[in-house]
Amino acid sequence: MTEAMIKIKIEKLVEGGYLATSDTLQGLIAQGRTIAETIEIAQDVAKKLIDSYIEHGDQLPFEIKTKKD
């Protein structure tokens, strides 16, 4: 299993809930009712995006630090 550290920004939405985005991993957008739920969804989205990079042979953004178990 590989782990990656990605910076995300979480903001409170006026209409309620939270939104997570990342400048490091373009396309990472996650919305949840709580901060914890938003982080959990963001982790799932990040995993799918990184898996797609790897599957297509694309290089990960250099800011993403990976750690192999």
C-alpha cells in the first residue's frame, strides 16, 4: 500500500456543510456535512485521482509525497 500526503483546504459553506479542495491535486473537490465527513470523502477522491494517474502512466504532481509501507 502506498500513502500520499496532500494539502487540502476546507471551507465552511454559507448554505451549510464544508467544501474541500486541493491546489496540489487538481480535480480534488469534496463536500460533506461535517469536517470529518468532508475529509473522508476527500481521501476517497484523492485515492481515485492518484490511481488514475498511475493507471494512465502519468507523473504525479511533484508536491505529492508518497510513502511505501
